[in-house]
Amino acid sequence: MSYIDKIAYSLGIRGEDPNKDLAKLIVEEDSNDGVKEMVKYLYDKNKSISSDCLCVLYHVGYDKPELIAEYLYTFTDLLHSKINRMVWGAMIAISQIARSNPHDVVEFRPLIANKIANGTVITNVWGVRAIINMAMNDDLYDKLKNDLLHYTDSCRDVDFATRAEHVSEAVRDDIKSDFIRILEVRMPNLSAAAQKKVAKIIEKL
């Protein structure tokens, strides 16, 4: 049985569980062939197949981003897709590659920024995650530190506490006061639960 026979669509199962299981298998086998086979079907005319294969790939990326890193250009190409599912799925994959190969991903910073500004909420969230992951690299931090502040300040209230928590992972001493100032200014507009979460972030910093 080939890898493609194990995706949700091939098994006639709705949901992502088979795709997650296949991703786990590919990671356990450290299978470049498995990844290559999934990439092969990313442009399949059957959108269920292409979607499932992308799902497998970004779940591989969660555990072992280096396995999908060589297909960065494929994922960035998918950011131009007219199908939102493919766009945000590709952005998730890119955000994971940003952990293992940040210097390769930073080349696409303008494209990522465009999709953060104009894409769906999920695309926005994972695009910012890509920026955060790159900013955690010593060589790229200075280039991206203002982005960390911008994407915190521009985040909508409902997602603000979670965004602040994620960005705080990359914040260093030189922008800490600016970051905290943004959190303090935004706090009055947040829900009680979000305010409590942001207060804890400030305390931790």
C-alpha cells in the first residue's frame, strides 16, 4: 500500500485523523519518499486529495520540519492559490519550516506579510507564527523585532491575549518595554479572562 492510499479521502473517512496518523508514520520512518509522494498530489484536480496531502505535510512539519523544508518553494507557491484551505495549510507548513530553516523562509517575508494582511484569520495566525519562529533566530531577530511589535499591536481584541503569549516567546530585552506598553494600552479593551492572561505575560516578562 502506497502512502496516498492512507489519506482520509482514500480510506473514505471524513476528518483529519487518518492524515495525522499518516504524518506520524512518515515521521517515524523518517520517510523522504512519503513526503515526496504527498507533495506530488498537492496540485491534484481532486481538491479532497490535495487538501488531505497538505494536511499530512504540515502535520509532519509539526514534529519534523526538516523533512518538509526542501519543498518551501512549493508551499510559497500555494500561498497564491484561490482555495483558502490550501493557502492557510501552506502557511502552517511554512511556519514550521521557519523553525528549522529560518534563513530560507525570511526570503519570503514580503509575501508572508501580504498574506497576514489580506488572508483569512487562520492564514494571519500562522503567518505571524512564521515571523515569530524566524525572529527567535539570533541572526534574524534585529530584522524582525519591529514586526513582533506591529503584529501584536495590530491584532484584534478577541485574539490579542493568545497573540501576545506567542510573541512573548521571541521578545528580548531591547523591545521588552515597548512590548509591555502595547499590552498595557490594549488591556482595558479585553475580556476579563484575556486581561488575566495578559497580566501574567507582563509579570513573567
